[in-house]
Amino acid sequence: MPTDLYGGKVVKPFLGRIVLKKLAGSGPLAVGTLVVIAHGAAFGRDPENNAYFTGVNGSGSVSGDAPGKYTPSLTISAVLKANFWTANFVASAILATDANGDSDTWAILLDDGFGTEVYDGAKFAGLRVQSNAQGGGKVLTLAALAMYGPGKNDGSIFAATTFASTSVPGGQVLDVTKTTYGGTADLVAGVDVNFVRPQGYVYYEDNTRHPLGIASGIFTGSAMITQSLKYASSWNTSGTLNIGSTGAGVSMAFLVKRDEDVSDMTIANRYKQRTYSLYDSSTGGMPVAVSAM
């Protein structure tokens, strides 16, 4: 028998949690709302960005450095679950903006069960949902820029965000059986929707290393659906993607411009892969509308 080095606690239903806390913004989620994501993975970056220069000397060795501005960022990947996947969450994460054109501001807690880290004053630059019709859950990817990396918020602009203890909810995993296309596409083998809102740091003009804030860019995005060549309905200038159950799901209506068709021949089946830009040709407005199912 192998020796149990972990006291009988090897198997767990989950390890840790990721919690998003809304700090400010005009999106439909209230300020202070907590969004708890289980079964997530996070990749955080908080580079020093030092610049090294060489002085006048015989050997040409580095003789000094200058501290650069902080540029923390974070990518989260998780299985899509019903407990947090709502129309209000999608709108507050990346769609809604205030009078200045800025999206909502968040604090992001990473807790792996052994320690915690907080990326403070963050805005989401990307939201992506991927699904394969052959089975399994849907993959949600969130990308964010933050004002402060872990332990860096000194309270000079706003107090460091704190998080109350929260349990990790069970919730239903939204697999392929919880996906419909509102009659706009059939025989779909896979879908990949990518929302993008560029974010940029706004720095003080003095020597402060932390940014004053983060400014949001114009929303854009893309979509791709893979269908059997025997399809009867497909997206042309518009399409619908519903994820979840009635009363607990998100309906997304797209205005699209078809960019490319690719025919893909596999061993036993043939598919057509269609790529689209999210594009409102009439007004140049928001090319996606999100509502509760």
C-alpha cells in the first residue's frame, strides 16, 4: 500500500476559488457584487518593467537601472457554470460602459487553498466562450488589465479591496446540451465567440509607478461556427446563441459580417467552418445584444 502523505485529503471536489468583486461602473451588476468561479485556472503577470542602461565605462557593463511603470494583467480560464453565467454578468464584464466610455472596474481574488492574491482595479479586455458539440463543458476565458498586482495597492487612490469568506457554489455545468441557436443555425459542431474591449493604462506624469486608472477602448469581436455541410440554417448577417436553461441562461443576438468559409474534411465527416466579425453595418453601434433567457 502506498503511503498517504496528505492525511486522507488527496481527493477534493475543487481546489480554491476565483472571486470577482465589482468596484465601480454603470453595468447592471450592483457595486460590491461577488461573482464566484469554481474549477478555474489563472495566469497572472506583474512585471517590474525595469529599464537597464549602460554608463560610460571601459567594460560596457550595466551600471544602473530605472524603474518602469507597472503593467499587471491576468487571464482566467474556467468551466462555464450556471451560478455565475447571467446576462448581467456578461454586460458588466465587458459590454456596458459609463458616460466616459469606460467599462466596469473589478477586484479579482485568486485563492488556491494555500494563499490568496488580489489584482485590484481591473477591467476586462476579453471574454471568450468555446464549445465542442461532441461533449464536455464550455470553456470561459477572461482577460483583464489591473491597476495593482498582488500586494501592491498602497491605498493612495482607493483602499485595497478585501473579500469576505465565500463558499464555492456547486451549480450546474453548462455543457453542450444547454446550447441552442434560436433557429439561426443547425447541425452545429462547434462554436467560438470572442468579445474584445481593448484597455489601456492611464499613468501619472510624475514618477509614480502605478497607473491612475485604466481607460476602455471600443468594443469589437469575432465568432466562428462549425456546421455539417448538410445544414439548413446558418448565420449570414445575424445569428443567435443561447447558453443555459430558460430562466437561468444568457441569450446573445449578433449582428455579423461573414469573413470566410473553410471546408474541412475529416475521416468520416465533412464540415464547413464559418468565421464572422461582430459588425453593425447600419449604425456602427453595439453588434451584440445580451438578454436573460
